[in-house]
Amino acid sequence: MKSNDEISWRDAVRIDEAVRRGVKGTRERLFLHRSLRPLTAVDFRQAKDFGQIDLFGNECEGLCGI
């Protein structure tokens, strides 16, 4: 979304900010991302963005039982 759909990204950031305000009467902090950081602070790059090659080439068909 961040790279390909600016409108959706802005909506997601707005929702993330609203969620992080939490529920009234509690001190619990809520986040949308598993890193427990605001979406605007998350590094969404993947290993391939740093030059890591895909050793499996997306060839797995799910038949090996793993």
C-alpha cells in the first residue's frame, strides 16, 4: 500500500493513529503492526531489497509435507 496506493496508505496511517489512542479508561497501547511501532515508523523493506536472493524461486508446490 505504501508504495502502490497512496490513498489507502493514508487511510491506514489514520486508522493506526486512531487505534493507538486506545480505549478510553485503559492504559493499553494498541498497534496495527506486529513490531508495536506506528506504521509511519515501520521499515517495510524485505531481504530481497538488500540483495538477498530467493533460493527457492517460489517453486514449492506444498507436496513435500513441510
